[in-house]
Amino acid sequence: MGVIRFDNVGRVFGSKAKPFVALKDINLEVSNKEFVAIVGPSGCGKTTCLRLVAGFDFPSSGRVLVDETEIRRPRPERAVVFQQFALFPWKTVYANIELGLRNQNVARAEREDRIRQILELMNLEPYRDHFPHQLSGGMQQRVAIARAYVLDPEVLLMDEPFGALDAQTRVVMQEELVRLARRNPRTVLFITHAVEEAVYLADRVAIMTRAPGRIKEVLDVRSIREAEKWDSYEKIEDVMDLESFVHLRTHIWRSLREEKAAAAA
Amino acid sequence: MPRRLQIGGATILVLVILWYLSTTVFGLIAPGRFPSPQATIDALGHVLFRGYAGGTLIEHIFNSLRLVILGFLVAVATGVPLGLLMGWNRTAEALINPVFLIIRPIPPLAWIPLAILWLGLGDSAKILVIWFAAFVPSVINTYAGVRTIEKPVLEAAAMLGTPRLRFIREVLVPASSPMIFTGLRLSLQASWTTLVAAELVGAFYGLGRVLNVAQQDLYPGMILVGMIAVAILGWATTKALGKLEMRALSWNQAAALAGRG
């Protein structure tokens, strides 16, 4: 299982005298094996949402639950992929992926087996003995995704994972993530400010308001994707050309622009 | 031979020729103030084969080197763990930092009289003084190394469920190791400086002792031999530490580039 539930969550930073309300009244449920993307203007608190589920941060009010249990600390069952990869530069690709398995006391033979599989899936076999600095950004993020996926987590938390990559690499990674997510579905909470990315990847897209961040609306992408058979197209640009895709994207853009306008006013 | 080494060698050769010309050939510098190359070589032969200031050069070198390495190791073995603790634990930092603020402004050499008073002219006083000097850079740089670790790296380790000891060994120490090595280099330099100073003030053996006795004997050749010996040893130990650093930090691109240059 891996059901995430935000239950009236608020998060206030800063001092009592000068509080900054980052999140207010967040209510959202991500069901088991569902892929939910959160989009919103920068500084709206979308990353804070993810950090609450990861156990890196805690709500000031309300509760964040995974499988009806309140989150107390980071756990491998809730694996995180960071925007800046956060690999261990002193460890090889193999050792980076291996650490989580060692922490779970997985036997050596099984570790090798599982790492070999994930390396193959992520096209990383030739790099198993490389150090992170010898790899491109896209490759590094592949290692970070492999490091999270190999743990077979109930929940996968991705914090703008492709934000630091160039446009071409980004597209390739998006296609690969779709492939991975369809093949081995997980509950995914995906943070991004890229609207196309959210629509292409997610089952549902949650749009956040500017600070204090709230969830403005949640769009069901999955039913449209299934009705319009997006997954029958192999390339992202073919999907992005579909009228149904354009329609959704434009809707989100408008919604976000209202936020920008409100911020400027 | 690499070009850098060729140029370096040429520079030293020119200096030696200038030295020879200005002392032996033209007599621009009085032999009582600065020795000629010949006088230096004579002094070297003297201390090498017949001994000077209580021992041969090899014995003095052995003694100084042993004390530097011992003092350095004691300082590092205490300083690095303390730096890690202070960097990682707010309470430890709050407890220890005030002590540091009081002790840090005291020049390490100012501890020499107290060390001799407590422990006499033997080895233990020297090791104590080296410890005072070499301990601080190890602590400060290790501490800074821990504090500059990128937060996501720590969060990644936590997210992967890394147990405490493994976290220290495989994340905290390697992540701070570039700064730890900076601390070690400074500690090593401090070890040599303080050892020679301590031996100058009072010792039975050692290169500082050679310098001290030669000064009293008005023996410039021997003073120069002592100075050159200290320089070569300091250079060699720093080089050895640099080799170790390059091996330990082979994963670090910046260090690898610096090592190549």
C-alpha cells in the first residue's frame, strides 16, 4: 500500500512575531499507485508538501499520513529523488544504489541481482563503476532514480527531478519515467513548475495558489489520457500535439496566470 | 622530466650559483654572517659522520621526525573526531566553542614554557606543544567541513535509512574529507613549526637543538644545514600527506585536478 493523505495541513515558517504561512488548509489524497503532480508558481510551497511526506519537515497544523500513519521521520518506504540529484560523490554508481539495500540488510547476492536489473532498466550498466562527477546531469539523475526505485518503495517523492536538466535530456527522462511508471507503478508525488511535464506524466494534476499555498483545483488527466489513448504514442511531442493535451495544458496555464496576476496586484 | 620540475630545478641551480659567487668568489657576504657552499658541506659532513649537538644528523632527523609524526597523529586523532562532533551536534558545539574562543588567540608557542614546566625537556613536553598547535586547525576545518555538507546529501542518507555508524563512516567523514585534509595540512605545518621552536628552547636531540647549539657556537654552516634539513623534511611529509589526500579524494574532481597541476 501507499496512500498519501494531507489532512488540513498548514505550515508556518519564521518567528511568532513575523510568521510566514507557507501552506494553508491543504487537503489532498493520493491513492495507491497513483501518479499525482503538484504544479504552482515558485515559492507556493509545493516542495514543502513533498518534504512533509518525506519526513524532512513537519506540519504546523493538520496531519500528513501515509497508509493512515502519521509521518515521524524519513524512511526508505518513502524514497525521494532530489532536484540536485544528491548522490554521494565519493561512491560509485553501484555503491550509491547499493547503500539503501545494505541499510535494509538485503543479502549480497540479492543486492547484486536487484541492482543489475535496475541498471539495465535505466540504461546505466556501462557506468556501474563510474563516479557521479564522471556522468552527465541526465545520467546522474538516472542514478538517483535508480537509487530510489531499487528500494521498491511504496511512495516515490520527486522534487522537480528534471529541473536541473537541459531541454533534450529532460524529454528523454520524461519518456523513460513514463515507461518506468507504467511498467512498475508506484504511488508518486511529483513536484514541478513545468506544466507540460505534469500533464504528460501524471494521473492527476494539483494546482497550487501562491503563498499561502493552497490547492486550487485538481485535474483528472488519467481519464482523458485513457480515453484519448495517449500511451499508444511513443514520443512525447506526438502526445503534446493532441487536442486533448493542448486543452488541459492551456487550462492549467490560465489557472497559473491568474495566480501571477493576483501576485502582481 | 616534466617541464615544471625542469624549471624548478633550474631556479635552484641559479640560486646555488649566485650563492657560490657572492660568498666564495667575490666575498660579498662575510663568512661569519652567511656560510659559503663549501662551509655548509663541511658542516654537513661534520654532523653526518662525527656528530654534533649530542648526535649524528640521522639521529637528530629521526628524533624530530618521530616527534612530529607522533604529535601530529595525536592531534589529528583527537581533533578530527571533535570537529565532527561539533559540526554534527549543536549541543556539543555550544559546550565546546567557548573553550575554543578562549584558547585560540594564545599562540601555540606560548604553551612551551608551561609544557616544559609540567613535563620537562623530554618527548612528552614536545608532543604536548605540538598537540596544542596542531589540534586547532584539525578541529576547525573538520567542523567547517561538516557544516558545508549540502543538505540534500544528508537528507538522502536519512531517506535511505542509513544507521548512525555507517552514516558517520560512509557519509559524514567522506563528505567533509576535502576540508578535513585542509585541516591536516595546516596541522602538519603547525607541527613542524612548533617542534623546531620547542627544540630551540630546550631539548636533548633534534634539529631545533642543532640550530640552537650552532647559534651558540657561532657556526653558520651548521645553522644552514639544520635549516635545510627542516625544509626538506617539512616538504617530504607534506608531499606524503598530499599523496594520501589524492588517493582518498580520487572521487573529488576538484582535488583530482589540483593534484594534477
